[in-house]
Amino acid sequence: MQSIVVDFDGTITHPIKFARGRFGRVNSQIAGALRRLWKDGWVIIVWTGRSWGEHENIVRFLKCQEVPFSQVVCCKPIGDCYFDKKNLNEQELQEVSLGKRVIREEKIE
């Protein structure tokens, strides 16, 4: 089973000026890609830098907008810098969801 971690603000939703309890409109292309991945059995983890106090509202929002997810994880871990070698841009996410791109796990030695 493959999994994907997707950022909430500015990825699943269009960017807006941050305010507690306010979310941007759902990006229909991203939502469509996530629905295809869900249908193909992917685990979808929605990640956000928002506090756990917003968790319930985010879950309710995603369900209302019919955006599939396995879990929602809040709060960015505290660090001096962040690195993620598996970032996908919007086009690459579309390709993965359509089966046109394969995600390969790379070992770091």
C-alpha cells in the first residue's frame, strides 16, 4: 500500500491570508488527484502546520468538500531547517494519480 502526505493550506486549498477557522477554496485538481489515489487504495495523510485546536474543523471541512483522507496531522515539528526529498509539484501529483508516474523509494547512504 502506498501513501502520500499532502499539505493542507496552499495545496489542498488555495492560499488565503491565515486566520484560525478560515480555509481557502479547495483546489479541484488536487482534490481530483486525491480521489483517484484513494480509489486506487492509497493512504492519504493530510498534514498542516495549524494547531491541533483546528483538527476537528479541518476534518469537517475535508469531509464536506469530499476530499478523501486517512488521517489529518497537525503542527510542524520544530527544527532549524526542513528537507523533504519526496516533494511533488502539482503536475507530478496528477501524473501519479493517473498512473503515469511511479514513486520509487530511494535509499540514502
